[in-house]
Amino acid sequence: MNRLDGKISLILGGAGFVGEGIVRSFLEEGAFVIVPSRSQERLQGLRSVLGPLANERLVTVPAGTGTLQGAEALRDQILQRMKRLDAVVASLGGFREGPRLVDTPLDEFGKVLSDNLLSHFIAARTFIPALAQGSTYTFIAGLAAEVPTARAGPTAIAMAGQQVLQRVLAEEMRDSGVRINELLVKSVMSRARGVPGPETLTAEEVGLFAAKLASDEGAHWHGVQIRLLDRMSYEMAMR
């Protein structure tokens, strides 16, 4: 049996390059996977690169979750069709460089916070209460919050807020039966970013660990931020 046989999973950001690897791993582990995107072209591209894995266990939905209305409509659609939701992985936002903080326009600062923090709040607020007993919600985040980079200040601030968001949610939901964790990743190799080096993790490996968290093997993990920074940390975490 696979880790996620019969699990109904929602991968937010699943049509992105890192999300694509997570979707692949969840499908390979037997999950039923739902991927929303506002771009029909990106959904078609996802099906194309997944090949035979894009079978009846993959449902792509032309929908956005960047607004509360869009996220709630998707949630209602999932629960009406599937009756439950067992796992959510939120791979939202991304790293963005630009001017120094003191030179950053207000609208650009707000856009980065919206893409990297508000999007996570909307998703968590919408989908965590819809999760079944014993289910999981996993954030995917980079290290910008802990290793600030010049000219990437808004991204670092947003990701620091995301870390606090995960911690507060985990504390508030401690007795709910829903496990809320965060994966902190460094450079991730994907189709768009082929980072050389034997220590670099692939998007599929990030997905495989997220699948472990969503399975019975991850039952002891709740309210933790797990660092998958290199090959050694990944192999230790997978033991």
C-alpha cells in the first residue's frame, strides 16, 4: 500500500514548479489530488508534464484562492463533491527581489505581502476548519525570514509573518485533531530551476516528505517547522 491511499488532498500552488513536484509525489503515493489555478493553461501544462499520472485521481479546477470568496467557493465545491478533505499543502507565493526597503513603493510592498502572507491566511482560514479529524495542513516556505537578503526585504517580512501564522494556528488548533506543520526549504530543483549540486533537493522530494507528514507516519508531528535544507537533513527527516 502507498502512504496516501484514499486520502483526498488539496495542493494549493500545485500548478507551480515546486507545487508540480508535490502533486507528482502525492499521486505516486496514492492520493486523490485537487489542484486549483486561475490559469487553464497552467493546469493543462501540469497534466502534460505528469503524463500517465494525470489520471482520474487528479482533478484540476479553474479557480483562484487569492480572495476569500474564491477560496470559500472552492472549499464548498470540494466538500459537495468529495464529502471530506484529508490534507492540504500550501505552496504559495515565491521569492522576489527589488529595490531596498526604503525605496520600495507601497503598492509593491503590499503586493508581496498579499502574495506571500495574505494568500496563506485566506487559505488557512478557509480550509483548516474544513479538514477531517486526523488530517493535516502543511505550509511550504523558504528561508528568507531567517536569512534576510538585501533587496528582498518584503519577501523576508512576509515569510516571517507566515512562520508566526503557522505557529499561532498550530497552538489554536492543538486539540482539534488537525496537524499543522511547516516545511522550510532552501534551493529546490525543479523544471524551471535546475540548481546543480548533489545536496539540492528536488520538488518531488519535498512532496514526498509532505506526503509522509500527511500519512500515519507523520502522526507525531504537530506545530513544528521542519528544515529540509540539504540531502542530510532530508534523509534524517525521512527515517
